[in-house]
Amino acid sequence: MKRLKGRVAVVTGAGSGIGRATAELLAQRGCAIALVEIDPVRLDETARALRAKGAHVSQHRADVSDAVRMEALPAEVIAAHGAVHVVVNNAGVSVLKTFADHSLDDLRWLVGINFWGVVHGCKFFLPELMKVDEAHIVNVSSLFGFVGIPGQSSYCATKFAVRGLTESLWAELLDTHVGVTSIHPGGIATNIASGVRAKSEEDRASLQRNFDKYGHSPDDVARAIVKGIEGNRLRMIVGIEAFIFEWLKRLMPVWTQKLAARRLNIFG
């Protein structure tokens, strides 16, 4: 996109972490922001913070896995802002269990948010994006969209799927005015671990400590998202570990999977 000032951006999972940081940066660049979040407290907190800085903000409480709710969302955003130019499909959750310990409910919950949430954001907003002079879709994948990690089978499955969806959508829209970008962060210091479904509280706490100690700032991802939009980039990778694993997987796919199995397995 040639300019962000005066545009309207929709950000899902905007109540914290990457979503909040992205909403703040897009607002700084002159966008009006439609905040989408399932948690009403976090939604209000983000809205207040942005309005205090002079941003034009609307609030939309929504479960991105709910197709009926998401189908109604574009009309709400249009009513509030008059148009949509940018959609950032960021909302995500995680399950920290071996596949054998996953329940089907775990899988349905995670796939509903991480994959179907992205599908809903793309599907229902695309007709509105096609109406404006230039537009962009951002889908947040992960380092785990490149390599399978023990204890993260469902999360990896959805992030691989988001990458594939994004690349296909990019190809379909290549000759249009709608750009598409997938974002692949490594470890990010967010509170995603607080809501993770884990086999034990010890596993959850260990995961959060690692994010807090080694994770990059959500602001780093927000900057990559904006750079991807402005540069019309297909893929943005955030963090040295994500770059390393992405290249290793290209060069030595089996060896890289063995490395992940042995060095990134918290269960053994």
C-alpha cells in the first residue's frame, strides 16, 4: 500500500500482545482502527489507550471462530468507519500437550480460532477490500509454520495451514489491488501462555517463563506487519531463530526436524 494515513484497519486479537501493538502502530501511522477482541476487559483497555493518543477507534466484541458473528462484522466496521482497507488476522491460542493427550475438544477449539478465524477474516472482509483503491490482508502465522514442534502439533498444523492459505490467496490476488502477507514470528513475549491449554500448570508456567525470558517484543512484530503492508511483501519473518529455522528447513528438512524433536521437546 502506498499510504496508511486515512485508512481503516481491522485488527483481531487486539486486546493484548501483537494485536494491541499492531493497532497502536497503525493508529500512529494515521489509520482508524476497528478493534476486534473476545475479552471485553482487554477490548476496553486497548480502546482507551488508543483514544488517549487521539486515535479514531471502534470496538467489536467477537469470537473469530464464530462464522455468523464474523459475517456480520464487516457491516459493523463499515457503519463505524465507512470503508475497510487493512485486515490483520492475528487472534490465536495454543495447546501445550502431546498429540496423544490432545482431546478432540482441544483440537476443535484451537483450529476454530487459529485457522477458521483467519478464514473468516479473509472471506468476509475480502468483498469490502475489493471495493477500495488499495487494500491489504495480513495473516499471522509463526516460526511453527515452518517446522513441527513437539507438544505443539495442533498449533503447528494451523500455522502451516495459515501459511498455505496466505500463499494461495496471494497468488489469486496478485493482479489486483489487494496485497496479502503472512507473518512468521519466533518467540514473542506475549501472554498467550496464560490462556494455553496445557497438561499441567508446571508446563504452562515453564512456557511463559521462556516467552518472558527469550521472547521478542510484540512491537517487533507490529513493525514487521506495517513493513509488510507498505512493501506489499508476501512473507515477513521476525526474530533470528525464525530466520534460522526457515533456512535450515529449506536446506536440511529431515535434520531440522530431528533438531526440533531433540532440542525443543519439553516433555522428554
